[in-house]
Amino acid sequence: MATPSVLLHPVRLRIVQVLRDGEEFTTHQIRELLPDIPIATLYRHVATLVEAGVVEIADERPVRGTSEKIYRIAPTLANPTAEELKALTPDDLLTVFTVFTSGTIRDMDAYLHGGSPELVEDRVNFAQADFWASDEELDNFLEILTDALLQLRKNTRRADRRPRRLTTILMPRDITGQEES
């Protein structure tokens, strides 16, 4: 699997963002979505991502006597199972996490440049909150959160509703050397 650094190039990160939600595109389709990137540069960076195992060829189709490749994020990076995650090295996990967060960056960019963003009215919120919790307390919190989210996911389209995406990242903190509060 690729090292996380392969995704730190801005062009490669943008390619991953385009392919993030299970999308499958040819290089020309990617170019239509990223028109500021020269086609030769795009081909070079797609090849780097394929070589690194971040992007794979999903399909090929004949076009005017040649073969046109259709690309997608490698499935183990796009939506890895718990078992796949357990088998990954720390660098592999950071690569998977970088692919995940690139989608969040893409979503915010689309929101901010898709009209006139009204963060307060649209209830846009992102924050970090540190807290102390036992495993049992955290499991209880996650159960409450999951139940609330499951209720919202039952909602159907209606004039007063708009699609929303909740992204959560939960991880332990190392506070070595920090004063407890």
C-alpha cells in the first residue's frame, strides 16, 4: 500500500477527492472536473496513484482503436472493513485516513464555492471537543448518537429538508506531560 506522503501532492489529493465517493471516471472525465490541471500532468499523477495502490483500474473500454481506462479508489482505501483495518500498518492506516479526510475537504470546498454559503443558517459546524470517558461511558454515548442518527436516516425528501452529511472522527488523546483538567 502507498505511504501517506503519496497523497500530500495537491494534484494527487484532488484526484482522490474526485474519486472519493465510489465514483469511477476516465482520465478525461477527471480532467473535466479539474480543468486547471494540464492533461499530461493529470496522466502522470493518476499513474503515480495507480502504482502506489491508491487508485485502481475499475474497467477498460475500447475507444477509437485504443483502450480507455476507468479509475476508482482502491476498495480497501475507500471503505475498509474492520478486519481490513486491523491488518494495516500505521502508515497504511494514515493513508486510509488521508483518503477519508480528503472527501471531507472536498465536501467543504463544494459547499463554500457552490453559491453563497450561510454557515450559521445552514448549521455548518465543525469542532473538536476533548473529554474524559471510560469505555462504558463512550459506548453509551456512541449508542445514543447512533440511535439519533438512525432516526434521522429514516427521513425522506421533503421541501423543508436538505441533504446533510455527518462526519465524525473519534480517537484517544495522548496527554503525557499535560496537566489533567
